[in-house]
Amino acid sequence: MSLLKWVLCVSLLLHVATAAASADTSAKVLRVYGPGGPHHVLQECAELFRVKQGVAVTVIRALPNELGQKLAEDGDIYYGGAEYMLEDFDRLNPGVLNMTTVEQLHPRRIGIIVRKGNPLGIKGVAELSRPGVDLLDVKLEKMRNFHGEASAGMANIRRYEYTGRQGFTAWSNYTELDAWVTYRSWHLLLGADEDFIEIPGDHALRYTPVAVTKRTPHRQEALAFISFLKSTEARQIFEKHGWN
């Protein structure tokens, strides 16, 4: 073989190897599934992680009844809106998550969203069971224990929604609702037209759980992303969106 042919062959082989390596890198995309509440925060963290680490992360919003199948098919990481969500998921979908990888990320403060100026003078959960206080309740958020005296608090619920995003829409559209016990993160998204009454104490803090799936082919990258979510940079993003 002539020197020119040998050089051309080596060049071609290097080009093919480089293209294959590039294709392998571009194909390495982490798929992260969870509920709507923390979705926009995880997206922002994912973009920063891509810039810093060169690994693409797609954050996908899904309803609880969809998560089991989606994570088993192509999911790399699960995230939840509160600790009980991960516990419920693992109970209903045993074997999907690697429970040794569970991390509880930055907490969210629970409080009471009321109309601007707090026209009913609500100071805390005790006032929510007063006559004439119309409440919004979101099933997935499980806030019933914050509605004041149990029977009266239940009687004051005027509208039920399923997800936090649906609650956000209902609060915006139904101005006759007086109070919504929810996370401070929703208050920040609503803007300056509402007030937020913080419920103090550790019992009003909920953490954001994450875990790697057992089926992921990208375990090291998934663990690296979770490690990044625990970092100071990621925490600042969470805090900007209403996490503590």
C-alpha cells in the first residue's frame, strides 16, 4: 500500500471513530420524570448542568398514574413534589427505583395564599375553619391537616382540584375563593396580587425527593446530576423559585 493510501485510510478510520464517539455522546440524554410543581425548577437546573457538564437532561412532567410506565420504559431519574410522593410511587411501582439512591432535596415552605390585603384577616390555620372562609383544596398536595378544625375545615372547601397547576389556574379564575393552603412556590408564580401567610415550624416543610431508576443505562451521569442538584448553585435556583 502506498504512503498516500495508508494516510487516507488512517484519516478515514479516525473520522469514523470520532463520529461514533460524537454520536454516543449526543445520544446520552437523561430523562427525568416527575410532577408539575418542581418541573420548572428542575428544568433550569438541567440547563445549567448541561452547560457545566456537557450532559443533556430532559425534564418531563407527568401525572402519577403515568409515571410508573414512563420511568420503567425510559426513565433515568424520578423526582417528586414531597417525600410522600416518592413513598407512594415506590409502593405502587416496586422495583422501578433504586431506593439506595434516594436524596431529599431543598425544602418548600407551606403557607396560606389569601387575596391582596388579607380582607378576612386570616392569621393562620385556626381561622380557616371559621364560617364564611371559602377554601381551595388540591388533592395531590395533601394539605387537609392544615385546614384548621377538621370537620369545619372540610365544610369550608368550595373547590377541589387535582394538581398544583390546576389549583393555580382555579385560584386565578375563581376570585370568590378566600384561601389556598399550598407551597410558597405557587405564591411566587402568582405575582404580587396575593399575600402569603407562612405556617411556621418543621411540620410545614416538605422536601423534594429524587432517585435513580434501576433500568437506567446512564447511572453515573444520573448520580452526577443528583449531586449537582444538591450543590450551592442548584440551591440558589430552588430558593429563587420559593424553596427554602
